Amino acid sequence: MYSFNNNKITIKDYNTPTPWMNYMSNGTFHTMISQAGGGVAFYKSPQIWRINHYRFFHLPTDRSGFYTYIKDGKTVWCPTNEPCREKPEKWSATHGMGYTRFEAEKNGINVTATYFVGEFENALIWNLKLKSDVDKKITIFPFVELGMMEFMRELQWQCYNKHQLSCYNMDDVLVYKYAVEMQPKPDETPLVYFAADVPVKAFDCDRDEFVGAYRSEENPQNVEKGECTNSTLYGGDPCFALQLEIDLKAGEEKTVNIFLGTAMTEEEIKKSVTHCREKDFVDKSFKKLAEHWEEHLSKFRCEIPDKDAEVMINVWNPYQAERNFQFSRNISFYATGTFRGVGVRDTAQDILAMVPFDTRRAKDKLNLLFTQQYKDGHCNHYCFPTEGWEPVTRIHSDNHLWLVMAAYNIIMEEGKLDYLDEIVPYYDGGEATVWEHIKKSIDFCMENLGENGFPLMLSSDWNDMLYKVCRKGKGESIWTSMQLGTVLPYMAELAKLKGEDGQKYLDIYEAQKKLVNTIAWDGEWYRRCITDEGTFIGSAKEPQAKIWLNTQSWSVISGMGDNGRKAMDSVEKYLDTPLGIKKIHPAMTTDYPTKDANLTMYNKGCGENGSVFCHANTWAIIAECILGNADRAYKYYHQLLPMIAQKKAGEWRYKAEPYVYASNIFGPESDKFGLANVSWLTGTAAWMYVAVTQYMFGIKAKYDGLEINPCLSKEMLPAKVTRVLRGCKYEITITKNEKTFVSHIEGRKEYSITI
Ligand code: IFM
């Protein structure tokens, strides 16, 4: 059904259990596209500048998209396979780094359609290569169903606002103008265009004219008729459809390029289209894209016996992490891109996997998050920098602490303190250096301790669902204490490097550690939190949700848990399944701990209630590496590899892509055990990358150099790794009997290597 080959995956059957997606982006213009050509394009923000219609959760699934109808006599088919009922005789879809390619054949016509977004113009390029065995005249109809740019407005106000839209022809370039009452940022809203680099015979801008009544993308009436009607649209439902006549000589290959792009004015559209139509533009853009990814992925590469792990480590995990860094949790097949902007907690974690690749990108993102911090040290929960909307101001106990971790990682990667001196404004006025910002994070935590001395939960910690048990403001988070414990030594180290006294951070650490080992220890594991009423969640004494994963793994990560080893044994005993580690055990009923302050509305085994929560699995892998348990770390790592979990669960049970991590997998208490959910945009991507590169391979940037401390099981040995640090390339070899050798291949080495 699929095969991996270098930096790509080829899917041979279009009928996958869910759409298997890929993302394309140049940082401004973005597209998500499935193996069947469905998907959505947007300019900067899917919330306010969405280009085409993608109908989430509707039947048929995965519509609409970026389709080209091939009309060959009476036969109509699409190289994307969907949406026509008539199917190609041969077909494959290949997802690569920033591009997707369809190869299809029918009735002697061969089409290769490559979709990508290049660096030089804000456009999705469809590069079509057409070939025929015999002389043929065919008509092709590239088509995009446009939508209102604001998805929520479309759902609510479409009946009025649709009559303010226009879509028209400007010298064979179709233009869509979204200018409606009360839209956000009208002056920054682009025009959308659709152009080809071959003559246009006719076009349609009115979707209903092109498709016809009671029809769909499956069988547009103007394709059936073989001609567009040159419809324009000043009010109604817009589309872009072009009619292109192609004369194919036997054996000859013809190239047609289609550009779906954005520009601010008609003049700019003309310039952009002229540029796109230049002879080498498409080839140059594609070459640049390939070079970009080659460069990006060269920062860390490994050769190991486990080839499934190898392809994830070298290609798909860093690729997913980059896309996740870029899009936060905004838009995927599962997330509609309507409500979540940039989450401080999530994005700060995503930054961790960007740091080894590009510290400037990491710093820019982190600086954005610092603008959401208040002078007292707490942070907004989400912000909407592109849309300009008000942030979500709930105060969580963890957001501000993630900022410390991200900043520390940047300093270690760069091996210099400069970043700490960058000045970033506070959300509530004034500005401060990054160093001051992160000190405030700790201060806020210390000023918000509960009766037992742990950090107050506030509006929850990393586990979203804890919000209900601390509404009265008294609940305390044991996990946040461990998160604090993880970053306090970082603060002490940074203070020392800055020539300041960091002892107070170590003192706080010791005090919290004591609480963790006394109040939080339950006998077999660490408890999770304390409710407003003083009940311990995550205790053997409780009837449900007795053990939670995070306080076990973080007891080790923070170094606080004197019983960390025992706690991690309990993880294996109670939480591990063949498809990954559950977040809690046993799953809860919806009236626990009380009907009014219940922890969950999720069905058992789903989402936050007893699923295998992949993000949190990464911390168990890290904890096992810290404890030196290479075999267990590998077991946890390997069982979550998407292609392995998919094989074990079965492709039609697992459903999601076998090349990217999902957020969670339904747990054994669900009758759908093994169903992977919310793939692509998940914190799993960043943390899994950190887990495998920095803990299993054990290759970590430290202030004065590279630390190499592997924890690899036999399946990963021998290992050969190249890692670029501060412009210097190293080759690290770890032999079967766990001896490590390092050679310096490129760049000027100015720091130490510790093995
Ligand atoms: O930590 C959260 C994240 O912010 C959103 N998804 C679920 C996670 C766990 O609750």
C-alpha cells in the first residue's frame, strides 16, 4: 500500500482509511493536501485568509481540493484519483518534503502532477507533465472551489456576505476579491489569483455555473459538456476553473503549470504571474525547495539497523516537527483552523525541536511568546498575532515555565549568552531582557504556591482536563512542581554563567523535592495533583485514575523523585500497552471525582481519558534513558513509531498516516483500541525528536560543547550519527559494544566534546 524511499513516501492505493496529508509552505502561503488531492490553501492565517473550501467532517470526506479534470473524449478522470468516479488505470501519490506528486495513467495518457509552494512567489504551483502514446487532443480543467476567507463568518453570515464577493477574469488570469463588511484587517487581505502558462480557452468563476445543480466535484457539468461558460461572479459562490486545450503528439511530453497565488493588488498579480510564467521559474523554485530540505535535514542524520526508526529520525520526525513549529495546532484534517492561534504552552515545546536546526527561528518564536508574558511572570494561554485578535488570558500553572526551558535550550545550542540580553516587551507594558523574563517565570510560580507548598494549579497544568478540580483556586499541581524542578537547575546554571548568584534556585529545588518525596509519594507511584477539596488525584486510594503517567516520568526528568525508578516500573506495570503508554489508569467515568467537578467527559479510552497519549510517551522514553534502561526506552520508542503502531493495530483500525505521529491512540478501554487520532500537529513531534536525539542517542548541546551519552539498545546499534553544532559537523560512531568515537568533519571546532 505504501513504501518509503529516501525523503518520500509513495502511496499506491488512494483509498486510505483517512486522508493522509502533507503540508507545503514558504512561510506565508501554505497548503495542506491529501493523497487524493483534497486540501486547503491559506495565506498566513487559516482563520481569516483561507483560500478554498475544505469541508471538515463532511461526507464525502476530504473535499474539496486542487483538482485537474482530464477530458479525453467522453472520459473524464483526475490524476489525483479523486474526485472523479472514473479512476486512472495506474496511480500513485508521493508525499515528499514540501511537495506532493501524483503519477497517473489512463487510456494511454500519462500525467505527472507535482504540487508545491516555492520560495519565490506566494503560490501553490501545480506542475503537470502530460504524455500520450498516440496523438491526442484533450481538454484539461484545473479547478478550485473558493470559499469565504473567514471560515466562521462563512458558517454564520454567508447569506449576506457572499453577495459582497467578486471573482473575475483579468487577461486570462482569474482574480478573487474578498472584501466584506466587518472583516478583520481589510487592508492586509490579499487578492487570490489563478493562472496557467498556456493559453486559456475559457474559464468559470461562478461555482454553480461550472458544477451545476445537484452535482458535485465528482461530475461538474461544464467538464461533462467540455466547455466553460466564461462566467464571472459578483455575488454568489466563487470558483476558479480554467479550460485548457492540449494537443499531445505521440510520445511527446507537454508541461502545463498552474498557479494558485495571492498578491495585494492587481498590478502585483500581473507581476507575480509574469514571474511565474518565466521559462525556468518552476524548475528553479522546485530545486530551491529540494535544497532547502536537504540542508535542513542534514543537521542530524543517523544510520542504524532499525530502518523504520531511521527514516523517522532522519526525515519524517524533523519534517513533522518543523511543520508543527510553523502551524502550532492550527489546521489539519482534525483541526479546523478556526479557534486556536499560537498556544504558549504548545509552541514553547515545539521550539525545542527547532533549536538544533535554526536558533534564529526558535528565538523569534520564543520572543513572540515572551510578548504574552505579564510583568508578574504569568502568560496568556493562546495569542493570535496574525489575526490581531485578543488573546486567551487564562492563567495556567505551566505556560511561563516552558519559556524557561526553551530559552535554556537556545543558550546551550548557541554556546553563548547573547540571547538572554535580547529585549522583549511584556504584555502589560514595559519591556525586559529575556533573562528578566525567565526570572519572572520562576517568581510567579513561587508567589502562587498552595497550602501544601506545591504550585497552584490555576486554570490547569499541561493536562488540560484538570481545570475542573481547581476552579476554586486552591488546587495544587504536583506535576508543575516537577516541571519547576526541571527548570530550576537551568536557572542556576544560567545565573552562574552570567556571574550572578543562582543559589536561590537550588534552594527552591530542594524544598520542592522534599514535598514531592513526602506528600506526593503514594507508595508505588507519585500522585498527580491535589483538588480544591484537598483530595489527591492519582492515588491507589482513589477508585479511578489511580496512576498518571506524567508525575512518574517527570519525577525522573526533574531528578526530584527518590523513587523515580519504582515509579517508572509502575508505568510499565499499569500503563503500558502494546500500542504505547496510557496517560492514566484506569480510565474514568464522567462523574469522577464528583459529578459537578468531574475530570472528563471523554469516553473511556479516548482522548484525555485513558488513551495512549503519544506526547506524554516521549517523556517516559526520556525518563528511561535517564535511568539507563536502554531496552525499555527502545520498547516505548519503537512501539509508537507510526508505521509500527499502524502495522500492529492494522491499517484500517489505526487509520492515520504511517509517517507522522498522532496526538493519541485510543486505549484498551475503548472498543476502538488502536485508532490514531489528531495526527501531524501535536507536541509529540518535537518531544519525540528530543527524546530520540538527545536521550536515546544522548547527543546534547551543552554550553561548552557537545555531550554524548547514549542509551541505545541492540536494535539501534551500531549507530553512526552526523550532528551539526555551531556550524561544525561531527560524525559520532557508537559500536555494538557501546563504545563511542567522535570525528570532526567540517567547520572550526572551538569547544569540547564530552563522552
Ligand atoms: O497540554 C495539552 C495541550 O496544550 C493541548 N492538547 C492536550 C494536551 C494535554 O492535555
